Amino acid sequence: MKTTNEDIEIVPAKNQLRLFGFEDYFNSFIKLYEKKKLPNSILLSGPKGLGKSTFAYHIINYLLSNNEERKYSTKDFVIDETNLSYKLLSTNVHPNFFLIENNLLEKDIKIEQIRNLLKFLNKSTYSRNLKVIMIDNAENLNLNSSNALLKAIEEPQNNTFFFIIHNSASKILDTVKSRCTEFKFAFTTSKKKNIFANIIKQYKNEFEINEIIENYYFDTPGNLVKYLLALDKANISITENKLKCIYHFIEKYKNEKNPETLSFLSLFIEKFYNELCLNNNKNLNRYFFNQSKILKQIDEMRRFNLDEKNIFIWIKDILQNEAK
């Protein structure tokens, strides 16, 4: 069943009111905080799309709303949307909170953002002298911004907490990592299936969740939701024609230039070739060679900002010949 709202958008992590799958982690963090043993500099590591940022926003709301009306529900793991801290966090104007993230059009987190953070650390706060800093996509810290950050995370004040979000598929500088306490998130397939099922209910879609999980069990719930909704909006089934999915993401990237779309494109090309290998094992060498060549070209296009027009024509020609 398709969504009734053609303009449906992904709910950002800061607006996810319910937390799914992280309950045990959350309770562990609360116990550490209540015992005054919560580390000041925390590195949250795991695959992209797992829910690390959503988890961080829930912990942050718990910390900041503790003495407010309609504070965070530790029983149901729910943020009250009428809570003052939630309203301030969702518009990024909370005086006790500082967010650093990279611009989609600029991969690196700039040193100027770290300088603004240092100014924030020297300011007085709204209440309780509590300061919370969230650095999303920390793998995008360049050398200069990483070096500027070191002293802040190495010698934080007692009531200052850093939540640094790291996509474990990318490398983060050892100088940053060594100054943090790292928490690595990982879920079983059944756990990811449960998280995905709960998240997708927010969009009022009826998808074949079991079939999707069986085919894409290796991916994260967040990524599944993103490309599932993108394909659903284009009236394309994720479990059917992989070429349609690939062509859709090619056109989507040409229009939006979002690097994340290239990741989805690479995923579906891998799935396309997996199916070819299962259905025709006589051409395995050719399939492996062409898949490797295409994925390498997409990676170089992303890294070196190559002109995509001719590359996409070349990719389509190869895939069309493979599908014959």
C-alpha cells in the first residue's frame, strides 16, 4: 500500500519522539549518570542509520528536562513534544545545547564551528550549569577542526557532556577517539527487524516488512526507511525490479546531488548483481568484474566530484546488457 501523503518526509532524529531498540543502552546511561559516573566525552559508534543520533537526542532530552514539567519518560522511552527542552532542542536554540554537524554540500566539519563551540563553553547557561554538546558525523572532522576540539574533550568541566556520533564504516582520528569513552552499538537481525517495523509505522505505510528484512537484513533500520520511502514515493517496489530502483536513484542524484543517494545506488547495484549470480552462475567472472568496476567508478565520482553524466550513461549501458 502506498502512502497517502506524496510529500512525506523522513522524521529527523531530533524529532523522533519514541526510542526503539536502545532501551538497555539507555538504562545503562541513566545508571551511570545517577551514580555520577557518566563519562564527559562519549563516542557513540555504529553503522550509519542505526539510530545513534536519535539515541543521543533522547539522552540529551533526559538530561535537560530532568527538572522540567513533562520531563522525559524513562518508563516508555518517550519525549513529550510539549516539553520546553524538546521545543528548544528541535529548533536548535536551547541555551545549554550546542550542535555541530557537517553541511550536506560541504563534507568537512570546519574549524570555525569548533571555535564557536569554544565560545559556547565559556558562556553561562540557562539552568543548572549543565552544558551538552552533540557532534554528528564526527568522521567529517578534518585535521584542523579535530586538533581544535582536543583540549575541549580532554579537559571538560564536570557538568559538560560531549556526545560524539561516529559512523563506524568511516575512520575517525585516533587523537579524538583516544580521548573519549566509546560505546559501540550493534543489533541482531531480529532486533533490527523490530526497530524497523516500529519506525515505519510512523509513516502509515503497509509494507511487506518480513520480505524486506530478509532481503536487506544487512542494512540498518534508518537506511531501510530512507530508501524504502524514496522508492515508495516514486511508486517503485523495493522487492521487485532492481533496475528500476537503480535508475530512480541515478535520476535522484542528478537532481539533488546528495552523496547519500550514491550509497543507496551502490547498494542496489550490489543487490542487482547478487541476483544475477544466483540466477546464472555461468557468467560469474564477468559479473564480479563489472560490479567491481561500477562500484569503483561511483566511489571515485563521490570522492573526486567527477562529472556524473557520462558515468551514468556508461553504468546504464552495462546494466542493460547484463539484464538481457
